[in-house]
Amino acid sequence: MKKLNAFQLKIIALIVMLMDHLYFSFPDVFPVWFHPLSRFVAPLFAFLMVEGLFHTRNRLKYNLRLWGWAIFMQMGNGVINIAFLSKKVSVHNNIFITLALGLTILNLFELRKNCYGIKKWGLLVSCIGLILLGVCVEGGFSVIPFILITYFFRENKKKSIIGYLILSVILFIMNYTPYETLKMTINMMMYNSDFLFIMVVPFIFLYNGERGVNNKFSKYLFYVFYPLHLWILAMIEFISN
């Protein structure tokens, strides 16, 4: 039975995301399995972003908001990295860029539906170029293909799940490297675990299609929490070193 709305799913994702970043900031305190456990977080936000594309009243405004926060976070990261350079504490995360790029690609595909001739082909070339650019952003190898699969097979869950499985297998093959011992190999896969994005599938099936809490707090919770908690963790790491 579908039980969870978008807001509830976001809360779960935020908690697990915090666990992952706690591990990377303080690996001697928190267990390594926090990282592979969190591999569903970015895909879950990407899934909800695709859903948002079809429910928002203004797609352009939605896209510009994501780009605005991406730029804001990049600037904040720059300030943090300069301020904490003496202890080599830095923040390089910015999933906003990945989501904003993914949404831009989808908006171009949507725009292409009503175009013909050269303009239609021009938009396709632009989409392909942006998809290739996606390999340069955080999580691009997994999140951008995930966004495309979710978008193109949105009305067919069976095909989307098959697409996710194929992508997961490809990512596993790309990341798998056998080491001298099984333990070393497993530890390597715990770190290079993007293929575990497939864990997002149960959450997709739990999604009830509803937005849930709908106010300024719920609208901007992720936008504020994501950079703020990373910057706070960086400050704590700097002070404690």
C-alpha cells in the first residue's frame, strides 16, 4: 500500500543524507555503512524533482530556483574552503547543480514536443550536450541517467524498474575492482557504491503521489538544510581539528 507523501519521503532522505555526511566529516566516529545506505537519497530527490516537473505551475521558475540555489551554494562553498584552508577542511558537494542540470534537460525535452524541423533537432543536440556535461557534476554518472529513465518511463513503472536495474548493473561493473582479499574488495565497494541507488525503488513504490505538507517551510526545507548542515559540519570539523 502506498503510504508516504513527498514531504515524508524528503524527511527520510534528509536524515539518511545527514548520516552519510556525518561519516565523511568524522569517519572515526561513525560507521562506514552510513555511506552505502545513503545511495538512494540523491535519486529520491531526483525522482521527486521529475514529479515536480509535472505538478509545478511554473516550470521555468522551478528550474531557475534550483540554479539559484546551486550558485548560492557554490559561492558559500568557496567562502568555507578559503576560510578553512589552513586545516584542509573543505566542502565540494553541490547536488543542486546536478538536479538543476537534469531539470534543464527535461524542460528542453518538453519544449521539443511542440517544435518542428531544425529547432526540434537543435533542442535534441542541446539535450545530448547537456547530458554529456552531466558526467562532470556530482553524482552525474548515476543521477542524470536516473532522471532520464524516470522521465521517459514515468507512465510505465515496469520499464522504469528495468531501466534502473540495467543502470545499476552498469555502475557496478564500472566501479568493481577486485582486491587482494574479499574484505578489501567489500570495503572498496562500500565506498564506490553508486550502483546501490537501486535502493530507491521501494521508496518510489511507497510514494502516494501527494505533496503532503505544503507551506514555505516544506518548500524550502531541503534548499536550506542541504548547504547549511554541510557548512556546519565543516565548521565543527575545523574547530575540532
